[in-house]
Amino acid sequence: MRTATWGESMNRNVRLLRLPRLCNEPIDGFMDKAEKAVMMAAAAKKLEELFDVLQIDHKNDHNMRDTPRRVAKMFVEEVLHGRYSEPPAITEFENVDRYDQLIVTGPIEVRSMCAHHLMPIVGEAYIGILPSPDGKIIGLSKYDRIVDYFSSRLQIQEELVSQIGNYIMDMTKPRGLGIRISAVHMCKTHRGVRASGASRMVNSAFYGDMLSSPELKNEFVQECLSLERHVR
Ligand SMILES: [Zn+2]
């Protein structure tokens, strides 16, 4: 019987680790450093094969020599880390003053990658929270971490806003919530129709009292627009 090559046993190890999940879902459980190293090594091997197919001499090209390893590391530790790592810890504070008016935070940088073409999605998120007077509030920086976590997956913008919104609703139970993302999709600017970099996609998701109140939605959008003016 033939013994498995290093590459084959590596592939098997990665396969045995977890079942595959949708591109923007977390895998079952989270990976530690050693498991990530196994995945990165297996992914680097596959990238070498991809470059072979594309007839790129990655072994001798001084620019490409370490590219398979670099790209594998980038996928596992950065671009897709929101599938393999635990969500950010959320520190809650008592809402001592029973504050229940709209809070809007943003712009929060969105750096993601489109699930259809593996091209960058770059933009800004705005989050509007209507705290529950007898609920909890969380530190503002946590919203940035939550956006980064869900952006670090292969995404489409429609599902990204919902994932961020559902998570904040589940974890903090505000009486209302609005998420708005405005982003440039490089699959539209760098290929296909080659749209200008000014071409953006904007979408929102609303929950609770913000979903049912046109006034609150409008107040949120106006705040987003005034925050956006500080960006451009
Ligand atoms: Zn795309």
C-alpha cells in the first residue's frame, strides 16, 4: 500500500477538522494556532498548484517565491479570520441614566472580500442604536470590532449588514437598531463594467422600533449623511 504524501495527509487533516460551512458562516468551533498553521500549509500547497495551472513560475520568480505562503496566511489570519476565530468579547455596562435616545456611531471601516469574485469590498458602516432604558449598553469600540469580525469573511453586502445587525440584537437587546453600509465593490470597478471608484452600494437593515418608525429611520439616515460629510 502506498503511503500518503505530505500534501495528502495535510489535506486529510484539514478535512477532518470540521465540516465545510457557507462562505460567510463560522466553522464549527474555532481553530487554535496549531490548527490554523495546518490549514495555512495546506492552502499554500493548493495555491502553488493554482499558480502552476496559470503557468506562473512561482518557484523561480523572485517576486512570487513566497507568495503561496503569504496568500494562505492572509486568508486564514486576516481576510477570513471571522470564520475561524471567536467573535469579539462584549463588555456590557448598566444603562445607569436610562438613556433611550438614538446613538449613531460611524464611519466604521469596512474591509471585506466579495464571495462572487474574491475582490475587495471597501467602505464604511454606520450603526444607530436605540438603547433599552432598563437594558445594557456596550463600549463604542465594540461596534468597530463587530463590523471587522463579520467583514472578515467572503461576503455579499446584503448578508453582511444582516449578520452585523442580528449579532448586535442578540447580544445587547436594544429597543431599536439600524445598520447602514456604503461600499465600493472592486469586482465592479476593476473588472466587468469597470465602473468608476465613485460607484457605491448603500444598504441598510433595521430592527425593533427603528424598523417600525419612519421618523427614527429618517433621523438615523440624516445622522449618517452628516457623518459621511466629514469623510469626503
Ligand atoms: Zn463580486
